[in-house]
Amino acid sequence: MEIRYRFVKEKDQYLDDPKKTRGYTVVEANFQYSFKRCLAELYHDAMRWKKPIEVIDIYRDGKGIHLPMWKGEL
């Protein structure tokens, strides 16, 4: 599963282009984790970064194709 996100207060090239996002990947080998677990892992890591984030997109890889599972608004 891939989660695209942005920091609430971006800088550098991310500040100049609001369509640029950062990626967070949860590797799912033989088991699909719930959205809740994947988001919990992202937010747990984000708390260590000490920067508020906003989730933009959530994708799950299905048969080699990235299908949007959730699409937020910027």
C-alpha cells in the first residue's frame, strides 16, 4: 500500500508545487493490512518527525496496477 502525503508546512520544491507529494509505503507480502493499520503506522512515524501531515492519496497495488483507494482534496 502506498500513501501519498504532504507536510502541512512544506518547504523547498514541495512548497513551489502543491501537486508534489511525498510517499510512504507499507510492504504487504502475503497479507493485505487494513487501512487503519497502515495509517496508524504512518502517523506513528509522523509523530517522530514532529511535523503535521495531510494525507493526499492511498493506493494499493493490485496485479501490477496502482488503483486509487482514496483520493483527498488538496
